[in-house]
Amino acid sequence: RQVQTLYRARVFEHRDALQRALENPERELGPPAAAVASAGRMNSKGISVFYGALERRTALHEVRPPVGAAVAIAAFTLIRPLRLLHLSALTAARLDPSLSLFDPATRSIAQRCDFINSLEAELTKPVLPSFTDGGYLITQAIADYLATHRGLNLDGIFFKSAQYHGMVDEAGGHNVILFHKAAAVKIPDVAKTSASLARQVGEDEWEGPSITTLPKEIDDNPAFHGTWPGTEREESLELQRDSIEIHRVSWVDVKADVEMVEHKFAHSGKPSRQGVQE
């Protein structure tokens, strides 16, 4: 499947933090710096990766925002070819019917096939917030193996969302993780970005949120703004500055499977000598 645009969301509970993010959107809405990168489904703490969704609605659900919060969602365009592992395609792996089930060599092949079939379910199963630290250990180890395997040479993984499965009339619920080596965002050559949130400019006139990109002036003695030797990564993503949306969460819809609790009455009775109630 061709992937050209990824949507990334970030939750803000304070107006000032949202404005600061809009003033530096590539860094604040892109992948976090390694020093502040928290552990996730497919990354350990301190490893900066890019989690994105193929749809805005999926990105919104993935961050699980509380009512009253603001969520900034931005579109990032892939600016170079990347190699992604499509997890859903692995579920089609089947044992060659010509192999004999009585052959000992077939056993290991069947075990590998079963593991591949269950890989998506393992990597995408929901983990409750209180179990985040330990619940992601297996998926983090698998993702780290895939990210560093030289033969596979993968840049990331394409997988189904555990938080959102899409509506009936839409193909929703798909995520992409780009490993650290492919998670670099292009930083625009601008002097500064100013940001303004929604404000009242007249008695009955409001001005919506906006960002203004200021052009960079010519500097005869430019300061060093690059990366240190040995730490360079090829840029893979570019933020579309005109794509940023602010979603203010007014209510949350929860879909659940209902399980009734049966109410039973215990029969009181005097046990007989044989231990049977009379």
C-alpha cells in the first residue's frame, strides 16, 4: 500500500503550551527529542520514533484526549521512499500444503508460520495505562529487532489501530511507526514563526488561530544550526504548515461490549448428617 501523508496529534491542556507548539511546529508536533521520549508500544524510553496515522480521526483517537483538552493535528508528507512492513499482510502466511505434517522439519516451519500469523495481534493488542511500563516490553523487543535487522532493512511498520477501527463508511484505523533512523523531520529555513490563537478583535468579530512564517534574512556569518558529525539522519518527513487543525474535545464516545452480571440467590438450609441440604 502506498503511503504519502501521515497525521500526528498532540494533546494540550494549557493554552500557553499550545501557542508555544505552534511557534515551533516541526519540533513540537513532530517526534519528541530523545531526552523526553517516553516508552511507547514500539519504542523504549529515550528512543525517538514517529507515530503517525493515515487518517486525522485515527490520530485523534490514538492520543486518548480528555474532555476539555485541545488536540493539534498536523499532516506530514513523506519526502523520500521508505520501506514499511505491512503487518496485516502477514496474516495471510500459510503452511505449504505439499509439506507433510509428519515430517519433523515441518514442525519448525509451522511454528514460524503461527508466530507470523499472530504477530499483528501481539503488536496491536490494547494495553491499559496502568500496565504501560511492562505491557509493551514484548512489542518493544520485536520492533527493535525489526528496526535493526540488516537483511530486512525496514524503515517502519504499517499496522491497525488499537484505539480506532473506523466508521462503517470509511477505511479508518491505520497507523505507521517510523523507526528512529527514518523519523527525521525537515526543518524549514525560516527566521521565526509567530502564532496566534483564536481571539476577539471586535465586538462581533473573532480571528481564528494562525501561524505566520517569517523569511530568514541573509547572514554573512551564520551560526551552526545543523547536526553534529555522526548523528545525521536523512530527512523523511515534511510538515505541511497549512494542514494544522486544533480539535477541542467536547465529549468522548465509548464503544463497549456489554457483559451482564448474573444475580444468584443462595439457598439457606440446614445441612444433613451426610452433608446434603434438606
